[in-house]
Amino acid sequence: MIYLDNQASSPCDPRVLDAMAPYWQRLYGNPHSIEHGRGLMLAGKVEEARGQVAGAIGADPREIIFTSGATEANNLAIKGAALFAHKHSGKAGAERRKILTFATEHKCVLQSAKAMSDFGFETIVLPVGHDGLADWDAYQAALDEQVLLVSTMAVNNETGVIQPIARLAEAAKAVGAKFHCDAAQALGKIPLDVGTLGVDLLSLSGHKAYGPMGIGALYVRRRPRMRLEPLFSGGGQERELRAGTLPLPLVVGLGKAAELAAQEQAQDAARLGVWQRACLEVITRRGNLMRVNGSLEQRIAHNLNISFLKLDREAMLRAWTGFAVSSGSACSAADVEPSYVLTSMGVDPSEAQCSLRLSFGRQTRDEDIKQVLAVLDSPSLAGSSE
């Protein structure tokens, strides 16, 4: 099967596996047991990995908090910021009771924000345009001095659309709001520099960037200091923001994956961009049969989200037999809800149900894309009309 579901999870890079291998058994130990030499050595490996992650996004290593993944990082960013403000209500800035986000965000962001209503926060979910980009007028209208936090993703997990994070963050800062960026789908796909972007919080995921599952990180700005309330009770690990013993092999793996992502982002994008353009040429030529969802200009080279206009869902899936592809919903289920990401962009629900995400990766071969081109150019996508 040709694997084209890299935005769901990317395979672990062999170099990442090699970096992790010694710490499963030969160099096993607890990096928090610093009373002996082995523990000190392992603690040093944690800090090395922290430096690798920081280096990939232009951060200080002390600003990196390891988590179990981007979902936890997003929860800590949003809930942690809100709970800290709630805890310190009555002090400066405590009157900020609004959280802004967008309709196409990952569910963990939307649900984290909405969960804060129990603590008196109002979540405002803003629209996006047909291209998947933030509705700038609606965003500016919603920004005021009551906004505590804005949260949006750098790269959409379904459409591959790239949001203008620096511009959005600058507008948030103009009214004194904090800014969180979910960059789970961005690491290794676009350049990331927290200083240039102007963000206060940024979430990362290992298994979206050729690293292991079960590990992620949250960047937390130190100067000016971004204050969070921890979600876990326990020891004082991770600057007392995330209690629990760190999974050393996974931390090492994330560090190596982040290092490789920064080093190889440009060449990966250049290679995959050639094939993305080839696919777009076929799609354009057969434009009455299929349409790409999301901006054609502001998108990563690794993604094509396509609506098949002449097919029902079952026929669409048959056309892609032999490929590991996905949509925004569980396409194999008997009753399928259309992707809320696509419908939020104005895609008709019937077309959203007949949409697939092709997400290419570092391991995708030229031969794989040639087979994609063959399917896109095949009569099977025309239904009964061609």
C-alpha cells in the first residue's frame, strides 16, 4: 500500500530510530535520578534534546516544555493561560475573559477553549474564508482589550493551508492579548522562528515530523514571561509546568526529529513541490471532475485536499484502493459526517463527504506520485459522465 497519510502520522525516520535505540535498554535509566552518574548522563541527553527542539524554532532551550504530544501541549497552552488568569483574578489583566480561535482549528483547541467557559471565559470561534485563511475583518472586529488569548494553527491538518501567523500575532499584541500557535503540522514543512512569528506559546508534535508517537513540546516564552497554571500535579519537572517522569527515548527521538526537520525542511518542500505541481496540472485539466480545497498559494507542498465532484463516497474510495489516504471524517463508517473544516470553508456537505487528503512525506517515492497522477487522470474519477 502506498502511504499518503503523513499528516495523520509520519513514519519514524531511521536516523531518529538510531538515536533512540540505546536508551531503551543499554543506557536505560531515569533522567531525574541525578544522584548517580547514569542519571546525570541521561539528564544531559534530555537537555541536549531540549536544545535541538529549541534550535529548530529559534527558541531558548529553557523555553521548551516536553509533553506527551501536541494535544497535551495545546491543552496546557490554552487551559494553562486561562486558569492562571482566573487564579489571579482581581489583579492586572484579570479582566481579560475572551479566547479567540478559528472554526478550522483542531478539535483539541476548540474543545480546550470552550471548556474554559466553566471558569467564566467566553470563547469566540471566528470564521475563515473559502481559501481556509482567517477572515481578517472578523478577526480585527473581535480583538479588544478583553481578549486574553488567541489560538490558531500554523498549518491546517486537513487542507495544508498556511495561516499568516506573524500578522495575526502582531494584531493580537496590539491589544495586549497573548498568542498561541499550534505548529504540530508545521515543523519540517515551513520555517519556524518564534521571534519572527511573535508568538508566546507554540505546540509541537513528534509523530507529525518523522519522530516517535507519544512525545511533543510546548514553547513558553520567558521574556516577557508567559505565565501558565500547570494541569498535572506531581513533581517539579519541566519548570513545574508538566509533572511526570520524562520518556527519555522519546525525548531523544523528538530532539533528533526536530534537528532533521530544520535541516531538511527546504529540500523536502522543494522535492514534494515538484510533484504537487504535477498533480495540480492534472486537476486543473480535469477541473469539472475535482477541486482542490484551500488556498493554492498559501499551502504546504506536502498536501492536496481534493473534492471529487462526480463521485459518491464509495466510488471515490474504490478509485483509491491501494493507497493509505484519509479525509476529515471516518470514511469507512456507515454514516459519515462531513469534515467540519471543509464545511467551515463553505464546501458543500455532499462535496465534503467526497473529499480526500493526500499528504506526501519524506519517504514518498517518485514512483508513488506517478501512481497518484495515474489515478487523478483515470476515467474512474468521471463517474458516469465521461
